[in-house]
Amino acid sequence: MRKSMLKSLVLSAVAAGSLWMASSADAAVQVNPIPNLSDNFIKGADVSMLPEMESLGAKFYDTDGTQMDELQIMKNHGINWIRLRIWNDPKAGPGGGGNTDEARAIAMTKRAHALGLKVLIDFHYSDWWADPGKQVTPKAWEKHSKEQLVKDVHDYTAKVVRNFQQAGCEPEMIQIGNEVKSGMLWPIGKLPSTDNDKAFSELLNAGLKAVRETAPNVKLMVHLPDGGDNAFYRSFFDSITKNGVKDFDIIGLSYYPFWHGTLEQLQNNLNDISARYQKDVIVVETAFGYTNENFDKQKNCYGPAEEQIGGFRSTVQGQASGLRAVMERLANVPNGRGTGMFYWEPDWYAVEGAGWKTGEGNEWDNLAMFDKNGKALDSWEVFTKVSDKNGKTVTAKVREIDNCAVTGGVGMPVSLPEKVMVTYTDDHAEKLAVNWQTPRPTYEKEGTYTVKGTVAGINQPVSCTVTVIKKANLLVNGDFEKVNLDGWTITGDKSAVDAVSKAGDSLGQGSMHYWADKDFAFVAQQEVTGLKDGKYTVAVSTQGGGGQSKYELFIIGDNGERKAAAITDTGWNKWQTVEIKDVVVKNGKATIGVEMQAKAGSWGSLDNFEFYLQQ
């Protein structure tokens, strides 16, 4: 997949040294205090990988280079809580990911309490990772009926809590299930369901009830992913509330800005659900990249494409600014309902053997808060600086603007990007509109051209390099390299369609992805105008689980004539290309797209849409 190379233009108006800049792991960070942040605000970290890392020889160093216990380093920088996951029997699963069982969680809780840190325990109710894509029933329970599973959850939860109590280290908070958007203990507790979510609600209630009976002072949490998706949160909590799941204290949210929406969407969701359900809210998982480098052989889940989406540069300063932004959103929740946040696995730098799965590496190392040698990054300062009432407030200024590059065809109008990325001195980034001198230029010869424009709102110059070739893809954003759906019109079930950046789901940095927990149908299309008369080809590459009742590539050309080609996928990462050739266009326009009708749970992605004039 071709990727447009962006080049940064450092503003000529900025004198050398006149603005603070963050560009390396050694740079200090500027963090403005948050005026309304509570003294009791939870500043937490999930460190479930730590025991495994230590057993493999991992060492940790504070920012001054002093080697010490990683928990002590975190406390030095303002952390007051830790989070620990528990898998029922890691030996029965694929292994890796910290092998986080009850014994390790108890030992870690003792260590944390000895340092004055509080603890949140995260029950996965699985022998391995539990998340929206998998909620595998523990092997010991896999043949049990629903009634037996309800008893299993209750009795197991109560037993584990009693074991903590007997060890003298009762945790302060417990969550029942991990990111339970798609339920828990599949298939019986899977969502969406045909019983109005009753089986799932019974399982959830069993865990909540067990904790209430055994440790009545422990705070209880229900945890979902997709922290910016208010519609889903309403649907989920309305359903379980109707089914009698009410006795919990906190709604936990996962919010990774490169996956889960904008900060504004997060704020809206936090405000709404805290008031609607009268619960405190905690962002229980978040993370920001400090570099785009990879320090082992495992492909990272965060990189340049995610950086473009997330709104913060992959620097130490960007990491600190991102964390401050999340804490500020929580502090802004009315009635003091936004009570804290946890960074997910800040300890997980690349250590041989400490992979997400046995035999695999670490896909998280550039999202850690320790460098490749285990030295704490200066971004740790964010946790103390946000609470420094005497701290200096600095207004961020524009530092650089990304120029752009596009490709067009001879004699065809070229679509220029509507927005460009603007980076500020605190390394947060915004996409701002551009006023181009020539919005849709046309060139009659091959070559390289430059179009100039002005960034709206900041009145700064920007340019776009246009490469004109004979055979050019006439679609806007056909390769999804910026991991968004700009240029595409989605009709039907819009929530089923999004842009993703994951290995296997994309041929390059991004792709158009579809999935829904209910039956869905959609059309994704794009109209192209200003076309020369001639014959055209349209094509797309796809992969997915298959099974749709209707799935086709289409083009509407002259006189509204529609041509289509069926798409049949055969599995994950099994890419195929479907094309339609010899489409006659004489009226100067065509509409290209895909149409799908699918059952709940259908999934897959589309990439590398092409539409070009045949030579």
C-alpha cells in the first residue's frame, strides 16, 4: 500500500530556542496543574506483568538512574493505587501475559500495601486474556450449565476474596469481569444474547454479590471498553439495570484515544453515565506512546497511524500531555464523580520472555513509561505536577504543521486534504481546516506540483505536493493510511463500520473494518466527478469471516447503470481482490462502493479501493 509521506514544517516565525520542545526520552516535561483535581483522585497503574518481568531479570531505575523497586518508583512520582488481574488457572491457558494468578496477586497486594498503595483486583473469569474479542470460560468450568456457572462465579470469587483477607491484604476495590462488552464466560454469558442479557446479568450479579457478602467495604466496579461510545454504554447499563444488576459503585472505562474516540466523546460519556446511573466513573485503562520505535521482534499495536489518530505526538511530552488531558476530563465530571484513572502496564518494557503470549514478544513496549533499559521516563512527573497548586500554567503554542502529499491523474481534478495536522509545544496535535489557493487543481502533464494554502484559525502557511501520473487512483482515501473514513459516505448501520490499524486487519497502516453485535446492513460509497470519457476499472481487497447474505463491490456509471461483483471472504488475513473492468463513463461522474447485509458477529475489513481510467 502506498503511504503519503508527511514532512513537518517548523514554523519560521518561531525563533530558535524561544519555545520549549519535547523530542526525546531525556527531555523534561511541561505539565499544567489541574485546578479542580481532588486530593483523593486515584492515580493508578496496572502492573500485572511486574512479577513475571522480575522473574526474568527485569530491572527498574528512577529518572535519576537509581535502581529500585518499580512500585517505589511509581509512588515517588505520585501513584497511589495499583491494579492486578487474576486468571483462574493460567497453566490451563496458552500461557504468557504475566501468568497472573491469585497467588501472584496476593503477593503483589502485600507489597503494595506495605508501601501505602491501594489495590484494585480485576477478575477475568478466564484462564487467559478476557476482552471484547474473547471471553473463554475457564477449562475447569467449560462443561458447566448456566446454573452451575452462576454458582462457580459466586463461590470462586468469595473464596479468592477470603484468601486475600486471610493473608491480611484485603483489596480496596474489585471489578467483576474485564471489558465485558461482549459478555463473559462464553458461550453461556455471551453478548449479544437471545434472552435479553439475562444469563450474563446473572453471572455478573453472582460475582458482585460474592464480594458484597464477603467484603462489604470493598468498592465494586463493572468495566467496559470503548470509553467514547456513549450509545453503547447507555444500551449496556440500561439492559443490566433492567435485569437487576444495580449493586456496584463504579463504572470503569477503557479509553485509548487511538481506538476509542475523541476526548470530547469521552467527556460526554463520563458526564452522561455518571448522572444517568448515579455511579462514580474511573478510566481504568489508558496509555499513550512515547516513541514509534519497536524494541523487540513483536509488531507493536501502536505506531505512526495510531499517533495520527490519538491527538498526541509519540514523545515523552506527548505521553505526559495525553495523561493530563484524561485526568482533566475526569476532574471535569460534575459532582466529583470522576474519581481516577489507571495507566495500563506502564512497567511493560521489552524483556526477553515477557511476552503477551508464550513464544511471542511485547507489543506494548513503546506505550510503557520506562525506556528500553528500564529507566523511568520524565512523563512520570505528570502525576505530581497535575496536583501542584503552585505549578506554572503555560499556554501551548503552534510548533509545526505537517505538509501533505497526494497523487493524481493527468487531466483529472485532484482532491486535496481538507485538514492538516498541527502540533503544539505540549505535543498535543489537532487537525485543522485548510483554505487551499486551488482546492481541486487539474494538471495536463505528468510531474510534481505544489499547491499552497493557509491553515484556518492560526493563519499559517501550508503546502501540498501533488504527484501527477498517467494511471492514478481517483478515489479519496482508498487506502485508509491515515486510519479514518474521510471521503466515504456510510449509510445504514453506521456504527458497524470504522477505520482500524491492526496487523492482519489491514494491508498497510489502516483499513475499513466492520463488525456489530446485531444484524446489520450498510453501504459505503464515494462519488467521483470530473471524469474523462472512457473505460474504467474499480477494485478492492478484502478479508474476513464471510457468511454475509449480501456482500458486493459496485459501481454506478452512465445513466445510473449499476454493475456489481460478489465478494466472498474465507478467513482472517486471507486477502483477495475483487474488480470490475470496462465500465464506460461518459457523463463525467461515477459512484463506487460496497454494499453488505450480515448477521450479528460478522466481521472483516476492506482495503486498497482503486478506481482508475484504463489506458
